[in-house]
Amino acid sequence: MAEKKKNIFQKIAKYFRECVGELKKITWPTLSQTTKNFLIVLVVVLIMGVLIYALDQGLYFVLNRVMGVIPQ
């Protein structure tokens, strides 16, 4: 005979039990690792922001120079 189908609630309960089991296997970073990684990301974002700003200002200057808006 074919097995009886599980109802939707049994499937949902099984899914959440498996999720909890997988969460227990995770090696979470320590506070110092998280802080270090956060600072690295923050510095890189700031550097990239400054570079993009400088590129934008440089291209704006060149475009205005080419179009003759800025006197020579």
C-alpha cells in the first residue's frame, strides 16, 4: 500500500524542525570578528564614496570646460 500523505501542518512542522537543526550547526562570528569586519566594510565604502565623488566632480569640471561654461 502507498504511504499516507502528510498533511500541510506536518510538512510545515518538519520544515521548522530542520531549520532549527541547521541553525545549531552554524558557527557564529565573535563580537570582535563582527566589529573588525564592520570597520573594514565601513572604510571601503567611505573610500569608494570619496573616489566616486572625485570622479563625478572631475568629469563635471571637464564637461563644463568643453562646453565653454567655465571661462579659461
